[in-house]
Amino acid sequence: MSSLTELKGIGPVVAARLQEAGYANVADLALAFPARYRSVHGLVEPSAALAGSEVSLRGRCVSASVRWMRGRRGGVTVARFDAGGARIEASFFGRSWLARQLPAGKEAVLSGTLRQDGAAWKLDAPRIGFDVDAFEVGARLESVYPKIDGVGAVLFKNAVSQALELALPQIHETLDAAVLETHGLMAMPAAVAHLHVPVGDGEQLERARRRLALFEAEALLQGVRDRRERRAGLKAWPVVCDAEVEARIRARLPFEPSPEQEACIGDLAVDLARAQPMARLLQGDVGTGKTLVAFWAALAATAAGLKAVVLAPTEMLAEQHADQFRDWMRGARLPVVLVTQSAEKTALAGARKLLAAADPCLVVGTHALLSNDLDVSRLGLLVIDEQHRFGVEQRGKLARERDGCVPHVLVMSATPIPRTLATALWGDLDLSEIRQPPIERAPVTTRILDKEVWPRVRDGIVAEVERGGRVFVVCPRIGEVDAGDDGAAATFDELRALVPTAMAHGRQQADERRRAQHAFCCGEAGCLVATTLVEVGVDVPGATWMVVRDAERLGLATLHQLRGRVGRGGQAATCILLAGPDTDRLQVLVDTNDGFAIAEADLRERGPGELTGRLQHGHRAVRCLNPLRDVDLLRLAAKESG
């Protein structure tokens, strides 16, 4: 396919930036679909009825001049146009060169948000084009493309338009007309063109979206098959648990596994015994005991003379796993090694020796384990906690072949999603699920309150701490210690004057954060103010309240994860969500504690874009497929390729 530099206006520098964004050639660029569409009304003259709306006007330039403003980069072109006898004003910031292209009498098409200012009309966030012959009166949808670093919006749109013109003749439909009709799909060439330049009503746009959604579903499933085929040709060290080994492992488990945990352990036992590498996703809600299952697998691997590595996304979670494993392994000879970026040099040096040696050990760490100068010999099992937080290349650094074998891989996710979606996104992984916690917990009472009642909630926090409870207060941002600021810093400053309070956030030094965490865990501090850093893995059985400020800024799945931090000791617990006036979407958290139902609601509300973006399998263009809505297309893709 043609090189990007063959497109007008695309030189080597811009081409490199486009390639960094995932557009390797003209064909990729032709499939760079808009991020969204905006409704624009084409008008002959301004209309008061459309004030505040996106409009497009054909006008003739009356004057254009540059105004230089202190503190601004470049000049501001202030242009005045005549459109149907009305005066239109538009200011283009940072585009001083535009004044030279607008001599008096020059025709252009102006677009933007219409606003009346006295006798004049103004366009906010204006855009300008000079293809006046293409101007049409009436409502239309206008494509808005994703932002690319270092590539201007106009340049990118022009490049996509050129790429579409070159690539469209080479795009052909492969499905029968009957299949297209049955599933409500537009033919492929028309669908690609329509998504870039929509014509007609929303129904036509949906038919086009669904055709490209099927194309993306086919790519996802093909990627799944390719990864399964590659893995089938690899070798792994078999890990077989006989009765004696099983008995030793069971003696180390802190409690008897639940029936669902037992089923997952059974799945792992079968996978690990094979000479082909395991690749399994362990999916479970907050508090369902995934760590216990992973611990069983790690002990099975080390009993076979191999190393087991548990990769965690944050130092806080890695430290907690290491402490927990050491407690469960008290008195055993098996070393439990912690590797983090902030670890002392002597500790890291000792860890390196253990990792390079042939002896088995249980290793827990963060991204520091991915360092190029860290050698892990005889790695039999890799456990990835919160797997969506690690990119494919990062995971591959540990899962690579050593001594003719690759490790068995277990990935865990506490963001439960429907099985259909899990199969589509992670179909190269075998799936195990835990839906019920091993120890029945009283449901957390969840309340949604207006953020203005914070003073009353603050008094409640003080009373709860004085009663002997422990309280998380989570703020989406750190903020500053200013009057009226509701960030973590100001909240901490306010609460520590009333009760013993600690603070934890990502900008702290590791030692400072550890001290705060320890103070809260042991009860020295009855309140912990934190960012969403505490979303995963923080286990404080004594915690009874979770208060989230500005809850409307967070997704439902994140809020559910935060709620799961309290009530872990069996006592009654409360989650208070402080939010603005628009709280309808949060109501599901009041109605249910089922993480699968909440995750599905979150996906319906926000779409699967974030989730598919976290895949990092190279499916940069998964923009049209919505696995929750397009289950029929996933099935069709499997059938057509099967």
C-alpha cells in the first residue's frame, strides 16, 4: 500500500508522527474513522433560533486583521464577513497567517457555535474552509477526527480524505447480499465512505458502523486464533501436583477454598500439568479470593523446582501481596522476594542473585521486574494481577522463552465483564470465574449525597473514627491546600485537625506512602485520605466507611472497586458517594453489589473504547465494535471465519 509521504502535505516528520499513532500506510489512514460526529446546520444567514448551535455559513470577507496579544503565542486573526446581509465576526487564535488568505471580497465557509453579540453575530471556536461550491443549506453530520500529537486537525482531515480516495477503489465486499440484509449492514465500500462523510439519517450511519464493527470483530477473532496457534507450538515446564505436594500446599492456605475457588484450582491443575504453556484469565469480583487461587498455583510451581512471579501494577499492591505471602509461608524455607522501583539497592542486589539462581522462589514485584538487566531463570509461572494495566510488550518481557520453555501465564482481573465480551477481547485466554466471595460478607450500604453536604459527612467521619471504625476518603485528584478545594491535599489538611489522619497518593516517596498505609492498617490513623491509588488490592479488615468526593468523575467499575475496600472484616460498612446534581448513572451502585451487573452498566454507559484500548494488542482501530450491543456480529464473525 502507498506510503504516507505520497499524500499532499505529508512530509517525513508528519509521516513519522502518524506512524507513531498507528497509521503505517495509506490503507490504515483510510480506516482512521472519526472519533465522533457533530450536527451542523448550513445557513444562508444567521438565525436566532439556532443561537448556541453548531452552524455553517457561506460568507464574503469584509476585513481581516491581526491582533497581537501579550502572553499569547502568535497573533489572532480577527475576520469580519457578510453572510446574507448579516455581519459575522470570528477570531482565529494563533493563526496570524490566515489574514493574508482573506482579502476583502474573498468567499469562505465559516463554521462554529453561533452567538449573538449586539448587532453582530459571532462564531465561537470557529473553523474556516474555502470550498464554497461544496456548501449546502440544511442539517448535516460533520466528522470530528481524533487528535494526533504534532499533526494539526485540518492537515489530518485532508490526509484522511486523500487516503480514502486512493484506498476506496481497492475495498471490496466479501459477504453475500442476503447476509448484509439480514444483519442490517451496508456494503463495505459504501460503509467506509459513509463513516467519513455521512449522508442521510442516523439509520444509515448505524448500518455503516455495523459493517465496520463486523470487520473489527473478524480482526479480533483472527488475532485470537493466531495467538492460540503460536502458543500451541511453544513448550513449558510441566507442573504436576501429586498427593504429597497437594497436601503441603493445602497446609499453607489460610482457609479452605470455596467451591468456586476449588473449580478454578482444578482448571489450573490441568493446565499446569501440560507441557504447553497455560494462558488463563481468572476473572472475579472484589473480594472473591483470586489471590488465594494464584497463591496455590505459585506454590505448585515452586514445588516443581521453578520460580513463580506475581506482577502487580502498584507498589502498594505488590507490598501487600508480599506481606500476605510471607505471613502464609511463615516458617517455610521458600524465599518470598519483593522487587519494586523504590527498594533499597542492597535489597535489589540480593533479589537479583535469587532470581538468577536455579533455586525456586516466589517473587512479587511491579514494573521493576521488567527491567532489561533483570534475569529470571527457570520461570515456571507468571501471574499478572490487574492485567489490563500492563501492555503486551511489557508482559512479553517476562513471558519470553528461556532454556527452551516459556512460563505458564495466569492473568487476573477484578473488573468482571460478560462472558461474551471476555471471549471477544481475551479469547486467546481460557476463562475461569469466581462470582461469590469465599466468606459471605454483609453488603455494603451505599448512599449518594450532594457534595454540598460535605461538612455533615466530615462530622460523620469524625464520629465513626471516635467510635473505633476506620474511614477511607478518596479524592479523584490531589489538588492544593486552598480554601474550597476538594482535592486530597486540602481534605487531608482539614481532617487531620479533627482526627488522626494519614494521606497516600502517587506523588509521594515510597517510604512516606508506606508509613501512611501502615498507620491506617494498624489503627494509628483512623482515617486515610487517598487518591484512587487505593482502588486495587488494599486490604484493611477494620475499614468501615468509604467516602468518595466528586464521585461523578469516576467510572462505575472504579467506584465499585473502591467500595470493595470496606466491610472486609465482616462488620457492617458504608459507602458514601458525594457527587454533583447529575447522579442518575450512580444509582446502580445503590441498587446492587453485583460487580458483573455494575461492570456491564459501566460498559453500556461509557462504551467499550477504554476497555479495548487497554488491550494493546495492536487493535488501534477498534472504534466501531461495541461487543455489548454487537453480540450478533461477534457470532457472525466466528461463523464466517470458522
